[in-house]
Amino acid sequence: MLKKISIFLLLIWILYACSSVAVTGRKQLNLVPNSEIIPMANQQYKEVITKGPLSSNQQQTQLVKRVGAKIQKAVEEYMASKGASSDLAGFQWEYNLIEDPKTVNAWCMPGGKVAFYTGIMPICKDEAGVAVVMGHEVAHAIANHGRERMSQQLLAQYGLGTLSALMGQNPTAGEDLFMQAIGAGTNLGMLKFSREHESEADRIGLIFMTMAGYDPNEAPAFWERMTAMSGGQEPPEFMSTHPSHSTRISDLKSWIPEAMSHKKN
């Protein structure tokens, strides 16, 4: 009887700890507040950028920063229109290009800290291509995918409801979990986003890039270039947990009308 009551209370607690993705409305587990995650993410980002090295290509660096600023403005306008500006509390946007031609990747930490690697720039090809990637990665942060997967791991591995509790009991395990959940660019490796997360970021990113003034039709084109680059071989890190190439391109095309409905006149 006690076990049944405990399970019931756990289910009630989990339901209480759920939140919704701002754009899609999907319910997600939320056991770790952004006020706890973002300061740690900022510190981790600082360490990654300090190690660098940052790209000396000022044209590409300024391109990443310019597109980032446009996507940021679109995000802030979108969240304000939904009465959800408070969801951006603690965000300190920053955009950097890291010199690493072999790494075809980009990421955005909770709190708006973005990094591109020079290896992805040829696939981006131009400003619109950078906007595709920027919108997708920022969408992960706005949808709190890092927080969600951290919450799932807390519950599955440790049976704990907060990162603070884990840090109190086992600081090393807590730090490792945090670093894996948001620590893109580290040697620890990330907890992989699910395909559901990746598809959701594609959809949301398409809206953000359209609001920022870019053509959403550039998104399928970018992924066609990425597909061609992989040549049927093992995909680069940026694509490792994404849906199949054909599925992603088809989905993106089906979401273009929704994205266009957010286009400014």
C-alpha cells in the first residue's frame, strides 16, 4: 500500500513538474530551473571560448554575429507576442566562431550562448545558410531541450528531482550530468538530443529565421547540401541524432507555410 501511495505521489509530482514548449505547446519534464542552469552554462561557455581558438576570419565571424543578432531579435519579438518574455530571463546572448575546420557543428547553450565551428561554414555557404543553423540551434535553447534531457537523466539515473540535490549528494556526478547535458564542445560528450527534439528544433528554427527576414526555403536546401557532403558515410556530429535526410527535408518543406505565416509584411 505504501509503495502504491509513493508511486502515486511520484506521478503527481512529475505532472506538477511539467512545462510546455513555448512554440509547439508540447509537454516536457522540467525538474531543473533555468536560474540554476544558465549561470553554470555561462561558465562552461567561457571556458570553451577561452580554449578556442577563435577564428581569425573576421568576415565569417561578423557574419555569425550579425545573423545571431537578427535571430535573437526575432526570438524576443516572438516570445513577447506570446506573453512569454519571462522565459528569456537570464539570457545573455553571445555568438562566436571557433577555428576548427574538421568539426562540422554548431550549438547554443541554455541562456543564448552560441558557437559555430569553421567546419560548418562551407556547408552554410551564405548568410541564409548560417540563419538555418542559427535558428535551429537557438530553437533548442528556447525549447529548453537541454533542461528537459537533464531532468530525464536526473529522474532515470538518480531518482532525484533537482540538480541541487544531486550536487549535494554527489557533486562529481552532478557536474558530469550538467556538463553532458549542456557542455557542447567539451570532451565529455553531450547527452544526445532525441529525434523528437531535433524535429522540434527544425520547426521552431524555421519560424525564427523567417521572422528574422530569411527565406525558409533555404532550410531544405541547406540539408540537401549537408546530405551531399556526407556522401552516404557516417554523418558529421551535427547530424548524428537527426531524422533521416529524406524525412527531415520533407518535414521542413511541410512546415514552410507555417513559417511564412510569421513573415513580416
